[in-house]
Amino acid sequence: MVFLPSTASATSAVDVGLKRSHVDYSRYLSAEARSRLPNPIKSIWKVAQVKPGTINMGNGDPHHTLYPICEVNFVVPSIDEHDPVQSWRSGTGEQNIISSYKDEPCALSLRTAFAYGAGAGLKDVRDALADLNDRIHSPPNHTVSLSLGNADALTKCFRLLGDPGDSFLCEEFTFSAMTNAALPLGIEWVPIRMDNNGLVPSDLERILSNWDEAKQGKRPHVLYTIPCSQNPTGSTLSLERRQQIYQIAHDWDIIILEDDPYFFLQYDLGVSQSTIQQYGHTRAMAEVLPRSFLSMDYDGRVMRLDSFSKIVAPGMRLGWVTSNSYFADKLDMLTDSSSQHPHGMGQAFVAELLGSNGWGVDGFMKWILSLCNEYQRRRDLFMDVFRQKVATSGFATAEVPQSGMFVWIKINLEHHARFSASQTPTVPGGPTTNTADLMDELFRKLLNNGLVMMPASTFAIADRTGMMGSHINDRVNFFRATFVGTDETIRNGLATFGRTLEEFFL
Ligand code: PLP
């Protein structure tokens, strides 16, 4: 077992500067990223922007006087409410209007927001998010680029780092919507074992140290991980595991893709009221939020992906990537020649919300704390109803999640009359139980009874290396359920679940 040496976290700024300036990040890049040329128009545009008073006759950018819009008003909850989420839900709280204008002063003029911009996003928005990052993660010398959310950011990171035939590491159950996106690029996934507490560092070490390049091709150089409310298992990595995983990544020269859309939704936080009063919500939250991989990244190997999807709304389609400046440049080049910069409306909203006429960063953190309290209430309700309606039968069990939106429900199939634990695999290394078949049957029964839960098989990563020892289909006796819905959804859904389980087992 390896531990992050104390000297690593205590590395001085001088050491960090020295170390990082000598790192050649180009060796991690895909052939696609290496061969990509910058968007030449954007390059000229960047140069032209630096010199004030430059007359721009070069761009096909519609003139701002012809934009059919001059003002956007966003009606948002007042952040001065004691518990802003509760006041907003009950409709009792004050509302505020925050406005973006084309021709009047505001945090981000619509002239700028609605014009063509740099792929990285507008400076005001990036600065606000870099400020938030600094206060939460204190990352050593990283760069922020905007994305259209983590799905967009991840697919771009896969293209940045992966070539056909490359193997990337991931949790054995993971967000398959994203891992599937890497398959057409010719990237193969190598699953790492998980337990109730998430990815198991010793298994990561085992896979890397037993990797045989002669037989298996290039050793993986990327780990895709979801450290908080891991999707689907809901687990959150402890600090000790994070330190171990970072150290292994350092030792084996692995880039960590830290996909962390649930980071801000943490429960049982024990936020200090006196810190809030003395220093504000951001500092109080920073004290209790988990330590990100980014915060330990003294050698620039973490690409951290944050999103507004879970803390504002998924339709925002906005997020931010924090990485070393070399990767940030390469990502921006890809964006400049594909999706271009994120939409102006979303950027205007974020700039106003986080600016001095809106909530500000501290108000935003107050909203997040209030949101955590509401989701924690829903999680607790879910777990209470689960205990009453489901767990009493002994047919299913679940751990209480510390963060995010998911409960990983284990179906105790060994109690089922038709469970078979010693089948002969039809192919070498194949499943030795009928877990997958029984789970499929249960999934259909739930569907017939009007309930959808996500079966573990949806998220299971098949092992192509033969290094896992047993087949993932023998471990798919789980459902992912979410507790974010209304009280009624939770009560009715779990009542149906409990009833269906009894029908299925008896
Ligand atoms: N990554 C994980 C782990 C997710 O759970 C999700 C959404 O559910 C995403 C990425 C996509 O997030 P976004 O809406 O920011 O694209």
C-alpha cells in the first residue's frame, strides 16, 4: 500500500514551479490532439484583442447594434433568506431580479456575451470560477476553461488523451453514458475493483503493476474516476483513498480525470456556524467539503471536471474544466474548432449570479449549503422508508450515501429459491452464477409494476484483460435508485419496490 508522502503535500511553491515547468505534457496527448492546428481566425482574433483601439474588420461577427435583444432579466431567489432553498420551495421568500444589459453597466455586457468568443469561455466567468476553485481547492497553478457540462468536457478529454488501442482505467461500475463515448475512439476500459467505499487503491496498484505491455499493449495512462457520489454506487472516496490513488497515479504516471458533478452535494457536513459568521459560507464549506484530487495535484496530472447541472440545473449545459495550462490550451483548441465557446446566455447568467449584483460566490455557497440540507432531508426520508418498506424482508440492503443523488441497493439474491452459485461458465472466465438473469427478471417485474430503477448491469464494465479474477455479471445484484424526487415519489416508489421484491422472492 502506498501513501502520499507528507513532503508531497508540503512541496513549496518554488519546487512546484520548477517541477511543473519541466514536465512535458505532450507525451500524454492523442495523435488527434498532437496534429490539431489552432483555429487560425481565433488566433488572429486573440492577438487583435490585446491591443486597445484596434479596428477589427476581419471577423464575420454580426454587429451588436443588430442583436435583437438589449436586456435579459433573471428572477432568482433572494440569497438573504435564512434558508433560501426552503423559502424558494414554499414560495414565501423574496425574489431578486438580476439583469444583463447590452448597453448599460452590468457584470458581463450582452455585447460581449452574445458575440463570438474564445473556446475557453469569457474571462469574467472563468475568473469567477477560478476564484471559486481557489477558495475551495487551492489548486497549485491551474487554468479554468468552460465546458458545456461534464459530458462535453469528458468526451473532449477522451479525445485529448486517447488513441485507438489505448486502455483507460475506471471503476468497475461507472457512468456508462461516458465510458461508451470513448469506445468509438478505440479506447478500451480496464475496470478496477470497488467496495462499499469506492475504488480500491490496492486493486489499481495491482492492475498497473501486473500489466504486461508485451501482451496487453500500452499500460493505461488515464484513470477516469467519479470520487463523490460515484455514479452508480453513490460511494464517496475517503481522504486516505484519494491520497493513495493520487500517489499511485504519480508513481505510474497516470492522468486523473476527476469527474465530480456531485462534489457540492455533501451531507452531514457539520458546517461551523461561527466560521460562517466570521468568514462567510465559502470558507465554512471549504473546511468540510472533501479534498479533491485537484487540491493535491502538485504535478499537474489532474483534469477536474465541475458542472452546474446538479447545483443549478442540467439544462444550463455549463461546467468548467480545471487542468494544467498545457492541457487547457489543447482543450480550448478542440473547442475552438468544434462546439466553439459555451452559449452567451448561460455565461451572462453565471457572471451576474456570481457577480456583485447577484449572489456573489459566497451567496452561491450559501445556496449550495441550503440545497445540501434539502437533499439530505430527502436522503434521510428515502432511507427511513427503505428501512420500513424494503429492508425488513431481508431481500435488499443499502448503505447511507454521504453525497450526491444515488442509493446503491443490494439485492440479496442468495435468498432466492432459484439462485445458483455454481454454474459452469459457458465461456472461459464467464459468469458462474445466474445473477444477471435473475436481476433481469426482477427489473422487468418492477417495470410491470410501474417502477424504474437502474440495474447494475447498465453500468458494469466488462473485463477484457482477464485480470479481474471473476466475471462482473456475478456482481450485478444491485439497483441504482435516486432520492432526489418528491416525498411522494420516494414513498410510493419504495412501497412498490418492497412489494415487488416479496412477489419475486416468495
Ligand atoms: N458525469 C457523471 C458522473 C454524471 O453523473 C453526469 C450526469 O448525470 C455527467 C457526467 C454529465 O453531467 P453534465 O450534465 O454536466 O454533462
